[in-house]
Amino acid sequence: MKGPYHLDLEEIPTYRPSKEQFESPTAYIASIRDEAERFGLARIVPPDGWKPPWSIPKEHFKFATRVQVVNELVKHVGTGRRKRFKKE
């Protein structure tokens, strides 16, 4: 049964490059561009064992974390609008 939103769409292409083809992912993407561009989307499955290179220097890779107290979320703490919800 086809629903009201069923579209007769072609499946997007799936590419499975070899390790040699995927040595430069950017060059591989450029090589399949003409074919894949017709679909607007493509699936590329990297070869087994492929690991993306780390592009951020590890000594500069820092980010701030915060503790989120879940039971304080209901009170809108930090917004200046403390609301208490009453059970009716």
C-alpha cells in the first residue's frame, strides 16, 4: 500500500572505494562527483580499517564542559525566571 507521501525516488548511489582509491578522500569524492551530483546525495562506505586523520593539533584540542543538574531544569535556574510548578 502506498501512502499519500510516497514518492517514486531513485535509490542514492553507494560507493565502496578500495584502500588505494580512498588514500585521498577528497580526490575520491572529486572523481565520483559528476555521477553522484545528479542525485544530490551519495553514500560513501570507507574501506575496512580506514581511520580519518586527526586534523586538530592535540595540544589545542580543549573544550569547556558543564554539569547539568537535571532536577534544576524544571526551575529554569539561570534564566532569571524561577518558576515553581504546582501539582493540581
